[in-house]
Amino acid sequence: MPEVERLLDQIYLQNTLWQWAVAAAVTFGAFFVLMLVRHIVRGRYERLAATPQTELMELPLKVASRTTALFLIVVSLFAASQLLEVAAKPAKVLLTIMTVAVFWQVGMWASTAVSSWLQQRQQQARAKDRAAAGSFGIIGFVTRALIWAFVLLLTLDNLGIEIKSLLAGLGIGGIAVALAVQNVLGDLFASLSITLDRPFVVGDAIAVGDFNGTVEQIGIKSTRVRSVNGEQIVMSNADLLSSRLRNFGRMRERRVSFIVSLALDSLPAKLKHVPAQLRAIVEAEKDVRLDRSHFARIANGALEFETVYFVTTADYGRYMDIQQSINLHIIELMQREGLDLAVPVQRVWRDHVEVAGVTPPERSA
């Protein structure tokens, strides 16, 4: 035993071998306990996340579960170093490493908390305020960027780097970077404009040029639209704002105009009742407001009756149901009144030849 005691009393780097053994045991013990606590926290969070409702402790547990193993190793080593005699310079290095690790871990906790909270608010807002739901993604990106920029500045400051001169240099270099990524910045500012001005929100049916569909997601650089054919269309935010965009999601009512073309040989006694009959057909439909119905014009080969009405709902399916019902009633009206639709007719004349029993007119010399 005296040999063992002498071995343990030998000094290495200002500490006995016994002190180094105790420090190593503390390191492994602390790391094991911290990893066990993290495992318990993650298990508890996964059970809460599996339920449909949002629990009070779900967000704190999710934040705590994002603790990294590297941070736990640094904490364990720093705790063990307090049991040792460490020179001033190595002690300062250990303190700097611990401080930087704390900054980055706090940054991860803060970023997770912000992202999770905004995601919960976005899910709650989808049913109430779709415009607010679309803005949470932009707010989350800006907030996380500020958090990590602050963490980076604190890290550089603790590493002994002069922040003021660095910020001045970044200001000059930022101009060159901005010129190089001006398209990306244009899309970023366009996304902020969409968030603030809200020309459309998630769930709106829009049309841009030859493309139309429903807005699925408003991102930092692009907006994703699900087209009426089923495919996903990705459009840059800058292009969207520079285009003439039609937002059908904010349509209060739909104006509909249709023309009924009757044959030229229709009896005048029957024609004068057609506008009133068309008005009656339209007014009999629900969700409809009649504007007018008139004998509009005598066209080439047809007598045209124009009717205009408004569908008081933006639902396209409802509009088609109404127009279908009106068309069927118009056919019934024509059969009942003995009216015929105008059919394009073409007559061909030949010199000195009677075609279809019709004598050609005299031709002047």
C-alpha cells in the first residue's frame, strides 16, 4: 500500500495523481448524470408531443431536449477542473471555452424556443387569421438571424477580437456582398413586403400571368402555389410583386355575362317577352343578384339577348351550379316558346345558277 500511496501522491502538472483520478471520475460521473437527465427530458417531451393538445410543459421540455452532448462534455470538464490546481493561463482558456459553449447553447435554446412558439402560433392562426399565419415564417427567420448574430458577436468578443473594427470592416464588405446577392436580397425584402402589405395570404386562390392556384407557403425567397392541375409552382417573391396579380380569395361576388343568340326568323311577338323571361329565370336562383337583361343587338346571323347577373359568393363551384341551372331553364324556355338558336348559315351564289331553290339577284353591268 505504501507504494500505491506514493504513486498517487506523485505530482503531474501541479496536481497529484489522486486529484487527477478524482477529476476524471467527476467528469465521467457528471457527464453520465447530465446525459441521463437529457434522456429523461427527451422521453417526456416525446410523450407530450404525441398528444393532439399542446401541454404547458411541452415548449420548455422541447427547449431543454435540444441540449447538445458537446455542451455537456464542456460542462463536465469545467466542473472537474475546479477540483484541480490550474495555472492562470490554462484557467483563463478553460473559462473562455466554457463561456463560448454557454453562449452557443443558449443561442440554440433561444432559437428553438422562438421557432416552436411561432410554429404553435401559426397553427392557431391558420383557422382565424391566414394573413398572420403566413407572416410567422418571415418573423421567425429574422428573429433567429438576430439571435445567432448576437451569439457570434459575443463569441468573438470573448475570443479577444475587436468587434468595433470588425463591424466597420463588415460595413464596407457588406456593400460588395449586397451587390453580389442583390437578387436574394430583393426576394427577402419582397417577402417582408408581402408580410406587411398582405396582398395575399396562405390559402388564397391567385392568378399570375398564365399560372393560377392556391397559395401553400410564403417563404423567405419564394412562394409556393398549388396549381389547379395539381402540380406545385414555385415563384420568387420579387417576381410576384412586380407582376399583376389577381387574388380570387378576396372576391366578394362574381360578375357573369352571357348571350343567348336566337334565329333571325324568330317572331317579334315572342322576342319581346324573352328579356323578361330571362330575368325571371335568373332571379329564381339563390345567391344571385340580377343586373340587367336586354335585346342587345342584331348581329350577323343572330338576334342577341345579353343578360348580366352577380353571384353573391366567391365559390366557383356554386357559380357553375347556378349557370348550369340557368342554361337548362333557357333550353326549356326555347322549347316551350318554339324559339330556335341561331345557326351559322353560309349561302353560295353562282352565276346564272339557282342554288337550293333560290334565284340569285340581278348583277349590275
